[in-house]
Amino acid sequence: MKFLNLKATLAAFATATLAVVPATASPGGQFYGVHWDGAQEHFVTLDPVTGVHTSLGVVPGVQWIDASFRVFAPDSGLFGFIGGSTNSMNYQIIDVSTGTVTHSFPRADNLKNAVYDPGTGLLYGTWWSDSTPVVHDSLGHPVPVHPQGTEYFSSINPLTGARTDTPIPGVTSIAASSHFLDTDSGRYVFQGMGTGEPLAYYVIDVATGALITKMPLDIRLDFPVYNPVLKAVHGLWWSDSTVRQDDSLMFDSLGHPAHPLIPEIRGTEYFVTVHQDSSVDMVALPDVMFIANFNRTLDTDNGRYVFTGREQTGDIRYYVIDVATGEILSKTPASGRAVDHIVYAPLSSSAYTGTAVALRPHAARGGSVAWTLHQGAGRATLNFANPEGVPHAFTLVDMTGKTILRRDGVRDGSLEFRTEGLKAGLYGFTLHTAAGRVAMGKVVLR
């Protein structure tokens, strides 16, 4: 089956082949979202496996939310969405550590498909500047006209408010929840179209805002996410073979509908992974008939893709997918209304780092410590915060979980170990104290 040649056209993937993260990786991090209890909107934590959510606080004045907009900054722990009343929709900014609203201000534009890049500290998205006139016929009824305006790619510094808007030529419509950001190559991708044109993939260079390429949409990938650990894109695809009843049976002799005008849904939802070499894995999710609320997120620590959907009948469920195999790990019904705008806050050691060769410090969160890892020829050096000289145990494991190296009693905050002679692939490491694990990360050997 022909699919997207992401390696060639997005210039988004490294040349090395990475091993798959095992599904048995240690748990960590936290899921957050918003939940309407029938009277108030709450900011909550969520366990998608059990379906249990816990309120961290009420978001005041919110009766409605924009289902297509949410953004999360893992480095600062700030969560943003659009919500408010019928007459006033505001940007709501929440500190996930306390569950409190730090800022609430009116929505001044129609920014959508937003995503935050911890590597650059910038927020990216698209917005439509519309100058379409309202035209009426002789009876005062509005007459449809072609849109007259411009779609822009926006780059925003959330600390200073500095903003750059770059026109995207030829785009008049953008599909909701069709975007992802390749944080390694700086490519922002979305599905859009021009007037009278079919949907296509548009690829933007975030550094310049320029349109790099426009690719045919062979398969419409819903809810895409970029996995910086595997250098892959995950998403959902509906293979539809829906048929409608025979037209001759639709109406009786008086022209009244004889049957409900509802098609019989026949098709299959697939979990799709597009790898760095453009190869594609597709795993059928035969019980999934509907996906809901633009809700999806990626657990980068444990290799889990989470979305909300349901079967032909029944409650909305939290589906948890193992990204390595496409297996449904759990499909727990939501109790009442499902949590919306689900995001995953990763452990500090794996927050969108791509490979462990990055020298940017990993910010500490909770009981974690900040660390950096530098790889050289045949060696690697791990530096971590340990001002009190607490003894740490370091463990390096391969993809089978086998311990390759263990060092105990590391007190000075620096550890060098040899990688020469180890097979190419992906390895994991952990740091422990007597109180438990304080850091974990991944090492890529080429």
C-alpha cells in the first residue's frame, strides 16, 4: 500500500534505525485533562487504564470548551485550552502542579492546531484572517461566496508575546486535529486544501514559516502524533466501506422516508505507525467504530498512545495502545462524561528529548532530578543534580530488559561508562536512590 514518503519529503527522519521500545517499560509521568461534571469544569488527573480521574481544581466561569484547541508545555508544566461562557471564550492557562488557573484572557484570534515545542520554547499553530464579504440576495438571504482571506502559520513566544505570522499559499481550509510537530527536524505538518482541491499534507519549516512541500493525501491519518523516541508518526485511519440502503427502498409511495436515512457503517479503524524509513505498520482495531473529541496523546515514557472512542454502541472508552505492537492494552469505559483535552506530562528525563545525545538539561519534576547525557566515541557521560551527595545506583538495560551495566554508590553527580562493544540500538537507564527511582532515560547507539 502506498503511503507518505516522510523520509524523503519531510526531511524529518534521522538515518539511523532505532529499536522498538518494549511495552513493559516502567510506568511514570501523569495524564491531565478537563472534565465537566454536569455543573462545573474541572482540571483533573486521569488514569486511562482504570478510567479514574481526580479533580485538582475548578476552572471558574467555564461552561463550554473549544474541543479542537489545547496545548501543553511540559518544561513549564502549563496547560492551556479555550473555554468560557456563551458570550465570552477565553484562553485558560493552568499550572498542572497546583491545578489552579494562572491566567485567563479573551480569545483575540482563531488560532488552532496549536502545539508547543520545548526545544525552542515556541508555540506553533495556524490561523485564518478572513475578509470574506457577507452577500445577500434580494430577499435578504445570505449567498455563499468563496472565502477571501489568508491562512497563516504562526510562531509565538509565550513568554514575550512576540509573534511571527507567515502566509501559507493556496490554503483555504484546514482539517481539525490533523497536525503534528516533528520536534527533531522542525517540521510542522497538517492536512489542508485549496478551493476546489483535494485534501493534502502541507509541511512547514518552523524556523522560517515557509511551506516546504505539499503532498497528496493517500490515507487520511486522524489524531497524528510524533514520537521523538522512535522517530515515528502514530495515528488512526478509518478504512471505510460504508454502504447505504437501496434508494428505491428509501421512500414510500407518498414520498415519505420509509427507513431512517442512516447508513450501515462498515469499515475498520487502524492504528498506524509511519517509521523513519517511510515503512508503515497498520494494526486493525476491530471494535473501534467512533473516535471522539479530538482527544489523543502520547505517553513517551511507556510507549502508549491514548485516545477516546467507542464501539458501535455503549459508552465512550479510553483506549490505550502499545505503540510497539498496536495492541489494545485497555479499553476502559468512561464514568459519565469522558475527560477531554487529555495530555501526558512525561518524566523529566524523557520530555521530548529525541535521543539522549541532547545536552539541554532535563528539568526536574516532583521526585526527579535534572540530568544531561553526552555521548562520545565509545563512551557516555551522565551528569545529574546531586548537591547533597546522596548515593545513587545507575542501571543500563538492553531491549530485552537484561542488565548491561550497574554502578552503585555514585555520589558526585557524574558518571562515565563505556559503550564501545555494545550492539547498535536503543538502551534504557535508570537512577535510583534508597527512596526510589529519580530519573530514567534512553541511550541510542549507532
